[in-house]
Amino acid sequence: MKHLIYLSTLLSLLLLNACSSTPIQFYMLNAESGAPAATALPAGSVLGLGPIHLPAYLDRPQLVTALSAHQYQLDEHNRWAERLDENILRALSQSLSKQLGVDQVVRYPWSPRQHVDYQLSFDILELHQAAAGQSRLSVQWQLKKAEQAAIGKRFECTEAAADNAEAIVTAQSRCLARLSEELANAVRQSAP
């Protein structure tokens, strides 16, 4: 009988705790930019995206906030709706397809038989909200055209954001859109 009362009390406490807890919210990045560019790539061009590398502190479902230069906080109530690397690649794929007038954008890893005219790869160095109220995105990217040597560049973006998840993800999406514009310009400049 004692076990039944104990179990009943424990179950009641768990249910009460579940009802009073804050619900988890899920977020997605986008890289929406302006209208399609007037200069498109040659018809039939194939753009390959990836590989993409995330630092371990970002390879998790929670949104991340820097509390100081050495301390980070994981937000248990605000999470990415999908893996962050997949979300970034999908958002860039949609944006670059529109900006470059390319119908075929393939994500890494693609089939060995798949011919890729341009390949963009990424090392995400930072993507978090800083303690000063700024969302940061730092990316080292490389562009490789067919068999030519790759060119690389570092992209840095800081956007002001209020201290709530919606504003943070919106600011990070604006940074991702700016990255997409920079990538589209680099691909255009390398085109014949």
C-alpha cells in the first residue's frame, strides 16, 4: 500500500511539473534576399553546396547565447527545428538558386557521377547571440569552379537583436542572407 501511495504521489508531481513547464519553441533560419539577379549562370549549371562543418558548441538542438568571452548558455526552451547544418544548407540552396538562376543545386555528399560546375564549402566558426545583444555569424567559405583551385574568404556579420529567440533567429537569418549575397557575387565573378 505504501508503494502505491508513493507511486501515485510521484506520478501526480510529474504531471503537475509537466503542466507548469514552459513549452519548447522551434526555429528555422532562412536566407531570403532580394529579387533574382539580372545575371544568371549559364543554362544547365550545377551548384554543389557542402560540405559544411559546425563547431561542437553549435552541433546541438538548442540555441546558444554567449554570456561572456568564455561562458555560453544553451537555451533548453528554444531549439532548432532541424539539424543546424541541414537548415543552413537548405536556406542557402533556396537563396542561391534564386539569385543565380540555377535550377540544380545539390547538397553534399552528391553522387560521384554528379558533375558539379561550382562547389561552395563552409566552416561555420560562430553562430550565436553575444552578451552585448548582437547576433554573430562567422564563416570561412571556399569556392571551387570545376577543376580550378579553390578561392576562400572569411565572412563576418553582426546584427543587433533583442534578447528573445524570435529576434535572435531573425537577426541570424539576415546575416545568412548577406552571406548568400556574397556567395552569389563570388560565383558570378568566377563564371565565364
